[in-house]
Amino acid sequence: MSTKLTELADWVDSVASRTRPAEIHWCTGSAEENASLVNGMLDSGDLLELNQATHPECYLHRSDPDDVARVEHLTFVCTRDRDAAGPNNNWMAPDEAHALMDELFEGCMEGRTMYVIPYCMGPIESPFSRLGVEITDSAYVVANMRLMTRMGSEALARIEREGRFVRGLHSTGELDPDQRYIMHFPEELSIQSYGSGYGGNALLGKKCHALRIASYQARTEGWLAEHMMIVGIENPQGETRYVAAAFPSACGKTNLAMLIPPEPYRSAGWKVHTIGDDICWLHPGKDGRLYAINPEAGFFGVAPGTSNKTNPNALAMLDREAIFTNVAVTDDNQPWWEDLDDRVPALDWKGRPYDPENGPAAHPNSRFTVSIDRCPSYTGESENPAGVPIDAIIFGGRRAALAPLVMEAEDWAHGTFLGAAMASETTAAATGKVGVVRRDPMAMKPFCGYHFGDYWGHWLDVGSKLEHPPKIFQVNWFRRDGDGKFIWPGFGENLRVLEWIMKRCAGEVEARETPVGNLPERNGISTAGLSSEPDLDTLLSVDGREWLGELDEIEKHLEAFQPRVPDALLDWLRKLRDRLSK
Ligand code: OXD
Ligand code: MN
């Protein structure tokens, strides 16, 4: 196979003459192709077979121990104008970046196969979908891209029809952390990634294309590319409302996307329909509402913490046709990770006999890759080319104090302010320190392909043109009591909060106005059926003094993006401060 699209054929030729692969393989996405790639990886040791009786077609990949997470300090946005990338990105001049990468790619695929992966982000027939081609020398990347995107012949056919696609070039190189760069050239619609085989650095359709490049493209085209999950909540009357929610990495976004209603909700008829767990493209519709598609076709989820208690739907989809990266295994070769259950693993993520002295058995950022249609709560609406209409947008974070369980923004600009001010305690999804509070606007800190000031301006612009904008909410499942214990039970019980949000969207319930936003009345969150009564007074309290301190922090945070911070956000800062000072 090759292509009749000259631009694509020429680009593949030019990459091949620089990287000098032994072979070029155009990926079709077929089952036979996948089987042959998997067999090759089993032979080379890139994949290990897991217990095929309990986990048919499941494999384990152990990555290089120095290549286990996204590398934000080595990720660059290369725009001609430095200011366009903003202080939220590392920047390098495009010429300099190209020179650096050209040298790294020179001859790097000698003796290797170069795979050409045409892919479509979003349903093949959707006008909102965008196309890309990733060239890589990693069969593991191909196998993951097959689960994560619509990849192969159908995508190529659309690329040939439209002629426009994002060019992604990837090589694992020598996996040397000092020779590792993830470069984005938004003005050229291209990505170059060298020296890492890890998901977010190597599966270029995901963070690189669907967020960094897409956010840049979305700004020029009038839509939003967001780090959000998408879920449909069906009430007992059979009405489904869709929610898009942004949380920083590893804050339970995947669990929320496939939540199972707890009792008594389940018996009452509540249902949850999963559209996506990580990325959401939002387009204004002709009817004045905002429509969402999930550009991805699979999950690349964090394994540790996934259990029958936290996410039974995820467990149900992980016993077949899944790739596991850096998990541990039991003595009968089943995948295992911390908090899965009380079995003791036999081998840790590095393949050593498990010894608690060596730290966790599974790497804290170990992952599963699986196709979305294996999820029990999957809905065919994921394939709807028109997307699903969004009623509510939720911003969440991990805050031990201050942020209430749920709060509704007064309008779109206030919601944009809440998004811009989002903060969370860091987790293991990126390299760096864990447990530090950092501002992560719209959970896009590592993913926005341009200046945050301009991005907030774009948010305000999109919202101001919507006749029926979604309502915006902020949630915090992670508030702790004096003993450091979580106050709210979380997981499936979060549906209780979503119920209030849904009712607000339907105009069915009153809210309590506070100086910082609208909160549920004391009896607004149902606790029926909970084994113990959570301290809702604390969860729904607003401490004026603490909030004034928070506003000072927010002001400092916004300051870093001046002079591009939109006035509407500064107006909200002033307004909140005035109210709290009274
Ligand atoms: C992810 C992340 O992998 O946000 O989804 O880090
Ligand atoms: Mn993510």
C-alpha cells in the first residue's frame, strides 16, 4: 500500500531518506496486521504474553525504566513568535528546533521498520474530526494507536479526499533522556517526537495532536479542544444530559467517565453513558448549543487504583484485548497493580521478583490501553458525527481545603475565571514532584498549544456567541477533614453531585447564592443510602478569609500571563474580592 496523495507520498519519502529505515510499512489497521505486529513484538520481547486463559489477547509491555511518563520540560511549542506560545509552554524557534530534530532523526531508523499510520481523530464521518499521519519506528506505538484512534485504510481514504493532515514524526531513538524532545509546530501542523516510547510522548494522536495542535487550530477555527471527559447521565425519566469535565491528570476523570450509579440510584433507573475519558472537542452548533465529540477511540488509563470499588466498568473491559504498560504480574501471569485486590504480585513492573523494599509493584503511572467499545457503559453516541449537546461543563481539582464539593458559576465568564484559576495537587502522571498544589487552568497546563491569555480570550469569545451556553461548575471530591481523611465518599457516589448539576441545568432546583458562586442548599445533595452521613456543612462551606487568600494567589497566577489576560477575568477577580471584603 502507499498513497495517491502527492503531499503525503513526498513527505513519507523525505522522512525515509533522512531516517533510512530498512523497510516501510503502511498500516491498514486490519486484524491480520495487528496479529503479525503482536507476534513480532512477542519474538523481540517488546510484548510479553499475559495469562491467555484469564486475559485473552492481553499483553504486557515493560518500558525503559527512564521512560515512564510525559516529559513536560522536554516538550516545546515552536511558533515563529515566542509570545504566541506563552509562558505556559517551553518555546524554541522553529528553525532551531528543526535543525536539532533533523540531526537526531538522521539515520535513526537504520535496520528498523518505519510504520506509516494514517489516523482520524473523531468519528470517520464527522465534520468535526481531524486527520493525521504518524510515522514511527515503534510497533508498540502502532498497536496502541490502533486501539486509541480510528487508524488505517478508512482514515487514509479521508486524508486523500481532504488533503489536509497533521504530520507526526516519531522515533524511539536510543531512549536517552538527554536526547528526548517532543516538538510541536502548530503553524506547520506538525509534531516531531524523539527518544521516548511512552504514551503521551509517542502516541502522537493523543496529547500532541488532539490537544496541543488541535487547541491552536481550534482557536483559528472557532471551537475548543479540551482535556475533558464526556459522559451522558440518564435520569429515571429517560432524559439524557451530557457533561464535559476537565480534571488534571490522574484525578479520577476516567473513573467518573464510566461511573456506575450507586444504590438507590441504580434501582431508580439512573444510567451513565461513556463517550470519552480524556479529550473533548467542542463545537458551537447551529442551534446555539455546544456539541462534543471524543476524538479518541480508546482509553490509555492509569492502572493503579483501578479496582472493583473505584471503577468496576474499567476492570470489566481489561480482561480481553488490552495492552498493559509497566504493571506487575501475579504468579499465574495476570496483570496486577496497587489497590487492585489483595493478591501479592510475583514480579514488579521491571520484571524483578516483587520486593516491597523496591517500592510499588506496578509503576504509579502504569497504564492500560483498550478500545472504547469494550467499556460496558460505552454508548453508540460516541460515533455520532454531530457529537452530543453539552449541558454542563465541570472543572475539578484535588484540593484538601477551600474548594467546596460543588459550586455553579454565575455565567460563562465567571466559569471561564474558575477554569483559569483551577488548581490541584500534582500526581504521578508527569515526571516531577507529587503532592504540590499547582495551578492548572482548565487542566490544560501541559497541553494548551498557545498563550493561556489568548486561550482564555478564546473561551470568552466562544461562550459569548452561544445562545444556549452550557452551565459551568467547579467540583472537588478531595476535601479532607482535620485527620487528613477524605470527607466525601467519591467514586460512584459522585453521581449525587452530578444529580444536583443536572437538576440545575433543568431549572429544577434552587441554589444558595454565596459571594463566590452558587452552592447547593443544605439538603440539595442527596445522602439517601450512604452508609454514613458525610459532613456536608464543611463540604459546602465558604470561608471568606480563606477565599480572599485564594484570590491573592489567583491574582499572582494571572499576573504571569499579562498583558494578555482578558479584562473579563480581571473584572471577576475584582468583583469576588469586593464581595468578600464586605
Ligand atoms: C493522560 C494525562 O495520560 O493526562 O491522560 O497525563
Ligand atoms: Mn489526560
